[in-house]
Amino acid sequence: MALTLVLEGGATRSRAGLFDGDGKLLKEGRGASANPVELGMARCVLNLRKVAEPLLAPSDGEVTTIAAGISGAGASGYAESLAQGLSTAFGAERTLVANDLFPLFYANLGNSAGVLAIAGTGSSVLAQNHPGSRVQMGGRGRLFGDAGSAYGLAMRALRRAADAVDGRDDETTLIDALPHGAGLHFFDEFPAWSVSADKCAIAGLAPLVTQCAEEGDIAAQECIEDEAMELARLTTAALQGIGSPSTLSLYGYGGLYLNCPWFREVYERAVIPFSGGERPVPATFGGLESLYRLSQADPMPDEVTEVRAGARVFSLPPTEQSLTDTPPLDSLDALGIAQAMSREEAVAAMAVADVAQEVAALIEAAAASLRSGGRILYIGAGTSGRLGVLDASECPPTFGVSPDRVVGIIAGGDAALRNSIEGAEDDGAQGAKDLASIEPPLAPSDTVIGISVSGSAVYVREALAEARNAGASDALVCCNPSCTDVATLVVALDTGPEVLPGSTRLKAGTATKSVLNQITTGAMALSGYVFEGRMVGVAPTNRKLRRRAERIVSELTKMDDAAAEESLREAGDRIAVAVIMARRGMNASDAAALLESNGGILRVALQTK
């Protein structure tokens, strides 16, 4: 059965719906916001995938059409990039993308004259006299206040309450209601709250204003009336912009319009004199239904970007593609470069958080290897290989393990740590050979983790095949969500394009390093090399580390600084031995023997009878 997947992405949330060929809504879901201007293209597509994928089951049929209405898609280049990204993600025969307002407008008005006024988190008014004559009023976002919206109402109410607190206006129940809605105790906490509050959080206070108005609060009622009049003024301006046709339809939509009767009544009364007596009514078709109706349009309106399967398929991995929402770095000044790169680096942290379950599975596999006497083996080429070697080299001084417990292998050998070795990542036979030649030989107790940002490095792929042949656990860490079949366990980070296309040392490298940090740190913690949250294996090889070791001994034994220093010296600078000495009342040699007989694991040694 041919299915249509519709996606609605806004500043507050995203929604997905699955329709059959008769236009029946089979399933729907909700998820995080999806605005490419605010989130970046990669994060926007990822959020849409997350809300849609739980709806899709092969038994339901095949998704042949995707129709998406996305806030911010009207910005230059965004609609095409979104269409390409969604086409790649879901593999539909055709993908349609428009901004979030047009599907509503088209579904309710088609080609007829009329007005659609939207009062939700934000606000906007669209009107047309005939196809091609459309005008849009408002919708300029937070900076301009979004007149006639839930955000505008909340801001108006906050200012009104602040005036009352300052004695410049009459008392109002808003003073107590608004803080309660924001999770605050007092109104004076709002300045601090506002520093991190986004537009959606502020708009979320609007229902409290409605509640206060319904309970008779004059200030709340006046705020609603004033905000309704703002939307009415936008509507009358839109009517004038299309020449006030003699026959037209007027529709209202959005949470504030639909859920606040007071607002709706004031708005509708104010508009009637300018609409030839026509009274606005709630829109017939909402978000998901409007997107389905748009998918059935023939011909497709010019406002819709359409991509057909095979028309343009990205063969490049995400990191090789270009960002559409960031100007070329060489067109920016120093501050602009720093801001653009910081914005994209934030994507790295979100991408890592999104693969927590996969990373957890890899941590458990690596810990199982350590506990059974096996090893963690990283293997990669270029930047990826260097990151693996770096993480491996930090484990002995951090956790006190032997250097052969976590090993980093890089294509081209140690010379590749400082110099690029041309063609090394393309030598699959060498990848298998490098892994097969390690000593002691590869064993089922080992975990081999390939690192390849694109997921396509032949050196890494062949090494992972060698790991499977030896019966070892195999995994891949990459930044390409389409790489799902390279290893038994894949951690695919969706970091998207780089600000400098192809430079994987940037956010892809940041995200990869973060995952490697989690793997080894988590595996060491699960394997007993961390005790009560401390690095009990750290070697005090310099003044800073000696002070750290003494502090750890003091914290774990409740000794004063001088006693901890002396105990650590007697223990031969081994923190774990010093802790056993203090907690078990042993001398240094007996404590060291007890630790060694328990595999060097402090927790087990302390529990031994």
C-alpha cells in the first residue's frame, strides 16, 4: 500500500502523520522542534527522523510521498536542502517541502480569495485575491514581538504585572500566576529566568493569562483584548493589501486563536467591519491534514519544492557536504567565524547525546573485554586514527592500566601521527594485516573499534572484517547515519556538514573524541579502575599529579594531608595500595599483595575476606 508521510516542523515542536491512499490518518507522533534556521540543517532533519521513524513499519506499506511544512524553510536554500535530506533519510519516490504556513493556507483556501490568520506561539497573516497575489503580514519573530501571538500576549502580561509590582498599575493576579507557571516562587525571579527562557517557554505562559482573565482579572482581560486587536490590525492590513475583494473567506488558526474564546471573539468582532461582514471561522484543515491535501495538489504550487527519487542523490557523506545556513568562512570576519564554528560545535554535543544507547552498548562490550583479560583496540586512518591513538595513550596515566590494555592503531604507523600518509586509508589489505599482526594475537576476548568519520575507509572496513574472523567483538564509530552495515555495533553520529566541508577535525572530530572518552572511561569504571568516583590508578609523575594523588588518598581514607602524603610514599606512590593500607590496617607489602591477587581492582580487594 502506498503511504504518505507528512511532517510538520515548528519552533515549539514537530509532528508526523502517516496517511493511506484514501487520506485516512493511520498514525501520528510528536517530537522536538524542527526549524533549520535555529537548529541547523542536520539537527532539523534528525529531529524529523526521530518523530517519524517510530510510525514506519514495513507491514503498513511503502512511503512513496513525503510532504513537509517546516518553519524556516522559506529562507534561501533551505527548502531544497531539507527536501534532499528527507529524501535521503526516507527514500521516498518524491519529497515536498514548503514553509510551515503555506500548507495551511493552500488546504483551506486553495486558489480562492481569502485570509488565514495564525495566532499560535508566533503569529502571521496570509491573504490572497487570486493565485499569485498573496501577501503576508507579521511573522517576523521574537525581535519584533510577534503581535497577536501567545508570545506577544505573555510578554504583554509580564510587562503589565511588572508595572503592578512597581506600583505603576493596579494590582493583578498575574503577579502570582505567571511565576507559578514558570516554576518560580516570586515575580522578581523573572529577570534571571528570562536569560535562558526561549520564545516557546515565554509563550507557554499565555494559558495562565487566559485563566486569570476568565477568573475576572481586569489586567489579564485587557492584555488579551489588546493582543487580539494587534492580530486584527495585521488582518485589516492584509485585506487592504489584496484590495478587499467582495467575496472572500476568513480563517483563523493556532493555539491562542483556537483555545482562547476571549481572544477569538475580540479579534473576530474587530475584523468584521473590514471584511464586508464576513466573520472569521476556525480553519477547516489543521497541520497534518493540510500537508496531506498539499501532497495531492496537481499541479504542485510554485511555493513547494519537490525532489524526485534519483533526481539528485547525495553520494557524499554528510561531512563532505556544504552547510546551506552558514556563509563561507572567508566571507566572515573573525567574530563571525568564531560564532559560526561555535554554533556548529554545539551540534556535536547534541549528536553525541543522541547515540547514548549505542555508546552504552559499546561501553559494556569494552568493559567485558577488560574484565576477561582482553583489550580495547582502536583502528583508524588520518584524524580518526590519531583520535584513537590519543585516547588509548591517555588510559595508562589516567587509570593505571598497562599500555597493552587499550591500543591505538593508525594507518601508516606512528609516522602518520604527525604527517599525512597518502593513500593509507584506501589500503584494506594493510588494515587487516595491521590488526592480525598485533601481539599477543587478536582473540575473542578483544573489542575492536574502527574509527572512520565517513564510515567508508577501506583500511578500517577490512580491519573490522579481520576482527570478526578472529571472533573478536567489532564496532564502528562514524559520523555518517547511512553506515549501518559496516560492523556488528555501529555508533553513527549525525553531525552533518562541516563549516569547512570535508574538514573532519572540526565538529565530527569533536563528537568522535567525546564518544571515545565515554567508551574508555565507562569501560574502566565498569571494570573497577574507578573507585568511589576517583582515578585510583593515576600515577603521580609530576608535582600536579602528586598533589592529586595525595588528595585522592585523603578523600578516600579521611586522613589529613600530611598523613595521606606519608601513606602514599609508603605505598610506593600507588593510591590503591595506600587506601587498602588505611582501610584494612595492613602494611604496604601485604596491601600490594592483596591488590595484585584481585587483579588490581581496589573495590574487589577491599571486599575480599
